[in-house]
Amino acid sequence: KNEVEQSPQNLTAQEGEFITINCSYSVGISALHWLQQHPGGGIVSLFMLSSGKKKHGRLIATINIQEKHSSLHITASHPRDSAVYICAVKVDSNYQLIWGAGTKLIIKP
Amino acid sequence: DAGITQSPRHKVTETGTPVTLRCHQTENHRYMYWYRQDPGHGLRLIHYSYGVKDTDKGEVSDGYSVSRSKTEDFLLTLESATSSQTSVYFCAISSGKSADTGELFFGEGSRLTVL
């Protein structure tokens, strides 16, 4: 079983829909990252969370440390949001990150 | 923007030749990472550095070596490239004072093809 599980693996939605991508982990962490990668493109950090909730524009990220779960929400989705969204956790007392497999999101106009 | 650049961005080489990829940052951050990204595997850590001359192995370090003689440069070397090392390589830095607190910034990637 992977230590970081993302769901769904693939998601196709219509423009304007509210999107939720989930990340569950099984290890003790000090931080969780959400990142975005467009096809053929670079990787951009969206959020780093250690507790609570963060918002940036139409993106919202939440984390529940007790339940070992984080969600990334996109409100009023747009075709330019089409990308792979990746969750990564920073393990306690370790320099390394454990990466989820990514969620491929396609927003249709 | 963390001022991170990778070079070369694209390289085609032959099996058995040495290859060095360079990651350069302008912000003086302590933590630097080299990842490779392959279809079906996501990002996998090759090596990382937590300071000048301080490096350690990641999960897929075989066949790779690194050096960090200056804060701003982290070099990844393939001593004798093999076809299995065909991949996209990403350098990343962590902006925090500790690896726990920093936001991640990635270079644009270096696409390496080993024939």
C-alpha cells in the first residue's frame, strides 16, 4: 500500500464545476504540499500546509492532521485548470518527500 | 520565483557517455533536490543536498552522483549513461530555514535521451 494515496486518478468535468481532489497518507508528517503540472510543462507549487486551510484565488486546500487527509478544491473550474495535481508529504524527521501518483484533471469548455 | 534554472534543457547522448546536469539558484536556499519523472512512476528522488558539500542519496540513486561545492549550484552526473536513464530530470529547492517549512520551487526540467 502506498504511503500517499490520491483520488481520483483521473477526473473530467465541465467548465464551472466545483472540483475536489483528495490525498490520504499513512505516515506522520510535518507538512503537505499540493503542486500542479501542466502537460509537457514544469511543476508549480500551489500550497504548503501543516494545519487548517489555505486559499489562493479559486483554489482552496485543507488538511485534517488527525484523519491524515487533505483536499484540494477548485471553484468555478476553467479549461486552463486542466493539469496533473500532485500531493506530496514531508515526513517527520526526514529530508525527503513522499509523492502521490497525481490526479489528472481535464476541464471541458 | 526562486530563480532556479536547469541546464541543459534538452540533451541527446549515447550509451556510455558521461552527462552532467546543472541546477542553479539565485536565492541562497539550503535544500536542493534532483528528481526524475517517468511515465507511471511520478517523481522519484535521486539525490538531495542540505548544504554545501552535504548530500545524501534518494530512492533511485544508483548510477548517479552529485556535487554541491557552492550554495547556488547542485550538479547531477551520470558517469556512464544508460538507456534506462532516459527521463525528464527536475531540480527543486526548498525555501525554508528547515526542510519542514519551505515551499518547493522547481526548475523547468531537463529532458535527457540516451540512445
